[in-house]
Amino acid sequence: SALLASWPSDDKSSPLLPLPIDDSLLPADPSLQARPEPLSSLFVPDTDLCLPSELLGHVLMAWDFTTRFGRIVKVSPFALEDLVGALCAPADSPLLTELFHALLAH
């Protein structure tokens, strides 16, 4: 009988979770008041890239894709500078050959 007295009733007047409240009624969180300082300068890579600036976005997207999905397409990780060097090389590059075959296989 003590167990039944402590069992929650089907009474809808006392919900288990509090109802949503307006954000303005929440207490202020001091950790959210401080904003990070902006960077004083943009990131500059260690080496000069031999690519034209209009191609840099496309190369970054391709490199990002291969770094994110490299395990799935079975490509070893490589640096952005390696990809840029392979694209700027006058002869065929083993890196580009490996990428081409790996992406065609999937």
C-alpha cells in the first residue's frame, strides 16, 4: 500500500517535465556574456601555394572531402601542400593517380 501511495497517478495537473518557459525568464549565464576576441590576422600558410587564387576554394573542398572520407575511399591522409604540389607538378603525380583510382572504385 506504501508502494501504491508513492506511484505517480494519472493526474495531468502535475507534469513530470516543466512546461517550456520564455528565454527571458531564464537566469543569466555569466559564461555566455564573454565573447571571444576576433583574430587579429587571417591564417597564412607556411608555404606559398602555386595555385591561382580562384582555384584555391575548389582545391580546399577537394582536400576537405578526401580528409573526411579518406577511410571510406581508402586513401591515406595527406597535407594540403602535397595536393597543391601534385596539381602544380608538370608530370603525373602518384598522389593524383591514387586519388583518381580510389574515387573511381567507389
